[in-house]
Amino acid sequence: MEKKKIQIDKEGKELRQPLDGKFPISAEFQKLSYYAYGVCICHWHPEMELLIVTEGVLEQQVGGEIHKISENEGIFINSHIMHGTRMVDHEDCSYRVIRFEPALLGGGTRSLIYEKYVKTLQSLKDLRYRILRPEDMQQRRMVDLIYKITDTYVKREVCYELEVQGLMLELWGLLFKLIGNVEENEIQMNREMYKIQDALAYIQMYYKNPLTLEEIAEACMMSKSSCCRLFKKVFRQSPMEYVTSYRIQQSFMLIADGRCSITEIAYESGFTNSSYFTEMFRKVTGMTPTQYKREVCRR
């Protein structure tokens, strides 16, 4: 099975077919093993997203933070927020994901529903995400709704569009009440998230070139020390360690493709030589590129 790969532009925006404007929602059953080395790289899109873990645990990076999402836990991610997922301890994870546009909930931008309930939450700059825990009765209902929405969407029985929209409206009402009950100082600040987005966009655009800490810090308008502290906080890596990890991620599909030599893959992924590439690949993945192709790509 060919591994999936998130395609992004130079700013980190996901490049994929837009949702159907007549019914702007999609729902999928996913596994992290569908992606090269269990990593769905950081990206953003204009649609909002709901995710629920059905089996296992995943590491969810969203905005400027990292969280572990376990079975029957979920997360709401606001539009235009950088996010990505990866395996925990190399263990696979099954999950369901819903992408939708606000128009699904409120219709036209002049409607009362849109103005009063949708735009109000969407425009909260400090509302990047909300984790849903089943211990809370209200959040448990939201988790159950995500299950029902994905099941209904995938089965596509008679009048499924009406049922999906009705369930989404119920879910959004619960989310609105939940956020409305949160004190302002409890809402996650997003200043650092925008800095991280600028840094990631720069790395994703120039990873094939020699990169320095100074260049990355300048791209997000921070000092080198502040940039290092932010990367350590968000990714538990230094900026240059992140660059190496990102280059390794880019090499996965080239290895799976099988048309390039290790030396060609090394240069195409931003490494100066094949020996250093192999050394870093083993450090990040625990295997050589040749072992990865034999043990992972042929599964």
C-alpha cells in the first residue's frame, strides 16, 4: 500500500481538493500507519476540523502545543490553525476526522445563525482548539456525535445530508455553550502559534538549502535564544533538530518510490551527503534507509 503524504504549499497550507460547496463537509476513517512512518506533517487549511481517536493513542500537535489524545477522546481545531499528528512509541492509532466549512452550519454569512453562533467562535483568535474529554457529560455527548456523524456520512443512506447537518448543529451548539462557559484567561493564547507558523513555513520552503538558526529566527522575527526556547516548548526539539526531522520526513516518499539512489535522496531531502543522511535517518527512525524500504514500505 502506497503511503499517504500531506501536500503543502510554501506557507504550510494543505493542498487538496476543496470541499463541495453545496455540502461542505467530509468524514474519513484513518490510521497513522497510512502515512510514512506514522507522521502526518504539520499543515493548515481554511476548514474547521474534528478528530476522534477510536483505538490507540496519537500525539496531536496543534498551534503551539503538543497533546496526547487517547481512545474516545477528541479535539476541535479551528480554521487556519497549524496542526499535525504522529504515532506514540511507534504504535499505530485509528481515528476519525471531519473537515467542514462554517457554511454547513450557518448558511449565508448574513444569516442569524452564522452571525450569532458560528462567526462568534470562528473569529476568536485565541480559540485555536478544544480537547474533548469523555469524563465530562457534555463533552461525552460531543464525542458520541462525532461517531454518529462519521458513520452517517460514510454510509450515505437516504437523507444522510439532513441527518449529518442536524447532528453537526447539535454538536456546534454544545461547543458554543462549552466555550461560552470558559473564563477568558483559560482560553489558550495564540501569539506563539503565529511565530511557529512563520518558522515552519520558512523551513518547509527552504529545507533543501543549507539552513541556519539565525535564518529561522529571522523568519519568525525572534532572537535565536527565543526561537530555541519556543521550539523546545512546542516540539521538544531545537530548530535545527526539527529541520533534520523534517528532511527525514521528506525522504520517506522518495525511498518508497524506489527510483532514486540513496545519494540522490539525500541531496533531494536537503542533506549534504549520503553518509550523514543515513546517520540521521537511523537516529530518527531507528533503521537505515534500506531497512526502512524493506520493512516499512513493502507492508
